[in-house]
Amino acid sequence: MKYLISITTALLLLTGCASNKVVSVKQSWPDAPDEIMTSCNQLKELTDPTTLSNLTQTVATNYSEYFVCSLKVDTWIEWYKQQKDNYEGKK
């Protein structure tokens, strides 16, 4: 009787394990917010072209603003695309 219960229990456990289906969960890479994926703003225009100091200040502001923004945005976009490709198994 003991053996019959043990064998029955073992068969029930094995049958239960064998009938479980493996369910794969496919997670997709999250999309980046649109605010982050935008390019830099347009450069500032010269307001008063008659003074050299105004011209110099506008040019200096544009250069510094653009290069900082460009570096941040381009680096982030490149990193995001590489991470997405790595996650999805692409080269």
C-alpha cells in the first residue's frame, strides 16, 4: 500500500511537471521620450550687427551653446541606439 501511494504520488508529480508549458516573455526595448531625442535649438541671430562687441558675444555664445548641446545630444543618441541594438541582439 505504501508503495502504491508513493508511486501514484510520484506519477502525479511527474505528470504535473511534464504538462507545464514554458511561456516565454518577450520584453521590448522601451522607447525614448521625444524630448530627449530632439536635436539642438537654432543658433542665436545677431541683434545689432553694427557693434563688434555684440558680434563677438553672439558668436561666442553660439559656439559654446551649440558644442555643449551637440555633444550631449549626439552622445546620448549614440548610446541609446547601441544599447537598443545590444538588447535586441543586433550588431
